[in-house]
Amino acid sequence: MTASKELQLKEKQEVSSLVEQTRPGLVFTPAVDIFETDQQITLLADMPGVVTEDISIDLREGVLTIAGEVKPWKKADEEDVLVEFEIGKYYRQFVLSEAIDQGKIDAQLSDGVLKLALPKSAKAQPRKIAVTAG
């Protein structure tokens, strides 16, 4: 499998200062599948337990950041019997190339899967050039 030049994982960078979370809780990396056509890149991110209101998608300086939060299911009058579904946050970043039309990115959440459509700009899409007889 080859990595697309239009979408790359953000490389690990050494932090210049000591950084720690200011809020308690687990942070998960959502698993993603990425598909590419001549017209767009589609990114599917698994974020079970996250609702639309708790997702944040941010694009700054060519870096696409996906964040979401899984809130507790338990109600005040319930007691835990067995808990295997962990509560926490999802967080992942990607570096976008200039081949992506950043103004036309579309996001949808369905059944715990976030789908991002990242259309390629017209200049990045291949095209056929007709040859005429001269």
C-alpha cells in the first residue's frame, strides 16, 4: 500500500516544552481508512460513542485535526455492573497538501464512523487533452 502525497500522517515532533493534559481522561487515536480517486480522498475515522455535537474538525495551516469526545452513558440512578466501553477523547491530525480543495471539505457522522470527503482541486485532477488534426 502506498501513501498518498495529498494526505499524510502528521509526523511525531519533539515538544520543546513540557506539555501535559489539563483535563483528566483517556485520549484515543481513531482508526482510519483512506481511499483515493482522481476527484477526491475519502477518510473514514472510527469514533464509536461520539455524537455530532461532540466532534470538532479544524483546519489550520494545512493541518486537519479531528477531535471527539465519548461521554458517560450511565445515568444517576444506575449502577455499573460491567463496563468495557472506555470513556475519553479521540484525537488525530493529518497534513494536507495543496492538491486538496480545503474550502470544499465535507464531513458526515453515521453509526460511529466519521466520513470526510476531501475533494482535489481542479489543477490536481488528471484530465485528457484532445488532439485535433491540424
